[in-house]
Amino acid sequence: MKFELQAVCPDTGARAGLLHTDHGVIETPIFMPVGTVGSVKAVMQDQLLNDIKAQIILGNTYHLYLRPGTDILEKAGGLHKFNGWHKPILTDSGGYQVFSLSGNRKLKEEGAMFQSHIDGSRHLFSPERVMDIQRSIGADIVMAFDECTPYPCDYNYAKKSMEMTHRWLDRCVQRMDETEPKYGYHQSLFPIVQGSTYKDLRKQSAEYIASKGAEGNAIGGLSVGEPEEDMYEMCGLVCDILPKDKPRYLMGVGTPWNIIENISLGVDMFDCVMPTRNGRNGMLFTSEGVVNIKNKKWEADFSPIDAGIAAPASNYYTKAYLRHLFQAKEILGLQLASLQNLSFYLHLAQEARAHILNGTFGQWKNGALARVKTRL
């Protein structure tokens, strides 16, 4: 994998680049739709490709391991062939899912023992096992196994957790070095910076991760309930330490304004379930601001869902029609809202990229923040 840095905003840390993988080139900054079980909810692969213009999607190791299982994925020839998505894929290692299963898991040096949310069966995720599973899934970018600490988090716990994440990383690196890809293309391992909201721990973790010389690096343990100001402070601190010639991925973030702010700090890659999850509940993110499409004010509004972006669902259908679909509990409403939100997120990343390349990101940022935060 190769990262080509094309431009850096002179007023901020915002960057534009090209990330070259064996399944295609990704233009950064980029938002990655979340396809947890190999499917972006309510969205077909041809819509991801042609309507949303997605360049990379996510899968999740925990969920894909439990269902359909690595045996099926290997028989299919990997996730790309199984789900018909032939552009790049990134897999989250399952560390966040283990964190969210706090009542049904036990952490120890060997790894994380957890109970399946599907049938209650018990499983052990060790760093080695997680690397083997991601080899079987066949993602272009695989994540190191880590523990995502909650917020708020006791300092001593955060320190011990970070240190264990570092030890697990060493085992992940070793396992990747002693194994080969299963499907004939390269897989890149991204380590993950942890340390909760403690500056000294974040600095220590970023330095440790940077020392590994990985092809890219991730920032985890944010967007877990901490104030936005803390997120930005931790992200800025970490980006000042992580290598400038490698892509930086901020995991699980976030709102459109979170994305703009973190792009300005030097982040290149984002993912979040918010566009699809909030869309299915009637919240739309648009180029003019946030819309609750269930409100009666949209009942007779026959303007396009979002005339400001070039996406079929956004321009062809009206707000009144989409509200009607939600009122009638039609599945199409969930699909159109998901398409709108994902299209907008990808549009926002491309707009930021264009301004970085043109040297106008600093001027664009404040106006864009005001627009995306507006409640319509």
C-alpha cells in the first residue's frame, strides 16, 4: 500500500492524498460507509458505487466471524467476492464490539473471552486469532486488536489498558509477518492509538504506534461519550506525532461537523454508523443543515431532499414524499434516507478535499461548519 500526500492546508493541518491499494485508489480525506456484516444497511452495492460514489467500505471481524463464519468466506474467496464489492475494504478488529459487550466478556493477557450475542456460545479473541480471521475475510486494511476504553475512564485503568493494547499490537505484527494473504493481494495492518482523554497517555501511545512504521495508523477510543472539545484535543495531539507520510484513520467519528473539525487537524479517513442509523430514524444530513423528515413542516414541501449534492436519491425525490414514506412505514423511506446521508457524507469529504487542493480549506471551513450544524 502506498500513500501519496498531495496537499496540506497552510492554515490548518488538513491534508489531501491518494491511498493506493490492490483494489483501487482512495481519494482522501474519505468517509467509509459501515457494512458491519458485509452489507451497508438498506443500500445495495451498485448504489454504493454509482449513486453514493463510495471508494471503500468497512466490515467487522467480530460479526463476520460469528456469521457467516470464516469457512464460508474462504470458500467464497474472501469478502470481496462474497458480497460483490470489488473496491477496497477495511475491517475493524472487533475491539469495539468486545468493549460494548462488557457484561459478557472477560479480558486477560491472552485476549478477550466473550459470549456471542447470537447464541451465547463462548469464544476467545487473541491478537493472533484476530489476525487469522482478518486474513480469512481478506480486507485490504486490517486493524490491530485493541481494547477500547470507556468514557469516563480511571487513569490507572486507561494506562493498563493502553499498555496491554501495545503488547497485543506486537503480537498482531508478528502474526501478520509470519502469515501470508489468502487471496493473492496485499493486506495492510493499522495499529490503533489509545489512552482515553489523558494527554500523557495519548502522547505515549502515539509515539509507540509511530515507532512501528506501519503503512497507516488509527486513532481509537474517541467518540465514546467524551465532550467534543476533548475529542479534538486528543486528535490534534496524536496527529502531531503520527507520521505525516502515512494515512491517519479516526475510528467511529462522527457528525458532519466532527468530520470537518478533524479533517482540519490532519485526519484522512473516517467511518461511522450515524448516516445510516440516524437516517433510518428520520434524521437527514443535508448541504443546508439537519432535517427531521418526520416533522409536519415537510408534509407539503415538494423541493428535492437535497438539491445541493449530485446524487439521484437527493435530487429525484421530494421532502414531502420521503416524509410520507416514513409516515406510512414504507421500507423505501429507510433506504432513501440512508442514501441521502451517505451521499452527503461522501460529498462533504470530496468538497473538503477540493478546497484543500485549491488552498481554500481554511476559508471554506467556517461557513461549512455553520451550514451543517443548522437545524432546519
